[in-house]
Amino acid sequence: MSIAASLSRLRDEIAAACAAAGRDPTAVTLVAVSKTHPAEAVREAHAAGIRHFAENRAQEFLAKAQILEDLDLSWHMVGSLQTNKVKLLLPRIALLHSLDRIELAQAVERHALEGFRLPALIQVNTTGEETKSGVAPAGVDALVDSLRRVRAIELRGLMTIGPLGGTEAENRRAFALLRTLRDRLASRHPDLSLGVLSMGMSDDFPEAIIEGATHLRVGSRVFGERDYGPQPSRGERLTLP
């Protein structure tokens, strides 16, 4: 199936899930996760109407960004980000989904130009799985308090990853917890704009929509199974002009 056909089917399913939840489909942003897929696949998805794309490795993002500079793309970073990669990424990413520690925010502060603010989401581990990154729910308040002192960070909301192989009930529980945390933060910090809930991927986006997701991070349903062909090595030094 072509990427355009996959997107057409996916959009229909998103619209159906929104209708079932009594939500407006235009309130849900589809972020196409292009990790391991070539730049040509991103170009094809762009031609089919997608504007938001995500990567989870800095090296892969930088390589694709150079090739696709002619397109009007909004790039998201969804993977764990090392502090030594921050300088290369700023200000090329539109939204960081994986802010989970104050040290990362401080690295943004060190490298950001005067007046620049990076839109970011706090990644929360709502499932308790040790293999997942993210701050524990009990630590969210303290992290927000610390982040408020970092001028280069503009908090926009929260992100989570659903349980691996979770049931519908387990998925909804994880997503409902994120929504509850966001609502509590919004009440505690009324001056912050925390409208973004990034949750839901290829296998669990309908449950995320029910629980209020504003951003879906979908990869295989757009691009097909991951392509594990040649990728930039971890030690490769990539720079942009």
C-alpha cells in the first residue's frame, strides 16, 4: 500500500475515533514518525498532506533535515535526547516531546540564542515500565517547578508512551493518568499554556483520542514496517551549514 493510501485510511480511522469520542478531528494533530525510513518516504508523506514529522535520534534527524530543506516541515523530537546533541538541534525542532530531566533543559538554556524559547513537553512514565524513559508521575510537579526557572523552555504540555502490548483498558488508564496530571498542573499553574497531550501511536491511538490526545505519534501505520537499512552511526559527527 502506498503512503498516500495508508494516510487516507489512517485519517478515516482517526475521524471515526474522534466522532465516537465526541471530538473535533481538527483538534488532533497527526505527527508522522519517520524513524528508520528514508527521506524519500517523508517527501511522499508531505505530498499527501502531512506537515508534522518526528524522529527519535538526533543523527537521523539532522541527516534528513539537510536533504529535505526545500519542504515546509515541522520537525518534532520524540526520542531521548542527549545533552551533547542539543546545540545541533536548536532551533530546528518545533517541539521536543521528551523533556524528562532538568539537565536537558539547562543544556537548551546554554545553547539557545538570546530570546529563543523551545516548545517542549514533559515525558511522563505513566506505566511504570523500567524500559521506558520519562519522569515518574510523582515527580512531575517538582520538575515543572524547576523548569519554570529555565527561560529557554516553553512548556506546552505532557507526553507519554502507552504500555507495551497493553489492552484497551490498560492503554486508557495510562492516557487518563496523563490527562489528569495535565489538568492538575494547569490548575496549579494557570499562567502556563499546557494544552498539548502527546499520546497514542499506531496500535493505541483510538484510546488516546478518547482520553484527550492532541498529538498522535504514528509511524508504521503511515510508512509501513520500520526500515533498518544503513543509518548514521552513533559516533558520526553531523553538522548543518
